[in-house]
Amino acid sequence: MTPARAWPYGSDHPPRAYLQQLARTRRFLDRYRAIALPKPGQSHADYDTIDDYLWAFFQNCWHIKDWLRNDPTVPSTQKQAALMAAEAQPDLRVVADLANGTKHFLEEGDRTGARDAAMQLVDGPDGSTGFMPVIKLSDGSSILALDAAVRGMAAWRAVLSSNDLDYFAGPD
């Protein structure tokens, strides 16, 4: 078995199919982060754009597992170990609930009970008001959707690297 390689984020033509999905997911995170945290001089994005990028991120993030499952370049034993680790990883279980909840119109997920709960209003650097979606977890606590997204990407990196599978090195 070849040790995992940390590819630089933005590499052209990753050698494995699941890395293409991982890169696509990262691009959605980058897009969401850019509109959720505008820089001085930028206005906040409209609600629909924020909503679309956020849920596209979670749906793509959870379905990295499907790309991994169907990737013919990954040995079966390695693939199965990584898929089992992904299913057990707490942050990816939250990602799964959010992905499936928004894709299939479920009120709350069956893995953790995580769900879209509220919008936090934030003031932008230009005086505009923006929206930060908040996720409610089964224990009653809440987390910003952006934080759940960043944790999801970090969880995939940990799952892949611990199973000697290639991944993208930061930034997060």
C-alpha cells in the first residue's frame, strides 16, 4: 500500500475520482466562505445565494463517500475501511444529516438530529446585513453552518489520511 499523498489544493487533474469530488466540495466551501465572510468594501450576498452555496457544499461533502465507493483506483479493503470511518466520524454524521435533510426535505437527520435551525444576522463592513445559518445539534447546542462545513472538510482529511488515501493539504 502506498502512503497517502497530500496534494496541494487546486492541483489540476487529481489522479483518483474521489479527489475530483473532494476538490469540487472544497470549491463550494470556498464560494460559501467568500460570500458569508465578505471583505471590506464587499456587500453581503443575498439569502438565496448563501442558501444555495451552503447546501450544495453539504450535499457534495457527504457524497464524497459515493465517489470513493465507486472509485476503481482504490483497493477494496482500503475503500471499505475509509467508508466505515466516515460513517462513524461525528462531524461527517452532521454533514450527512444536513446533506440528506436539504436534498430529501427531511426535518432532521437520522444520524445526529442535526438540522438547519436559524439565521444569525451579522453586520457587514459596508453597513449591510448578512445572514449566517445556524445548525442545531441533537444535544440542543448550536454551531454556525460555516464551522460545521470546515469541520466536515477536516474530518474527510483525517479519514482519508488515516486510511492511507490521498487528500488535499489545507488551507482550511
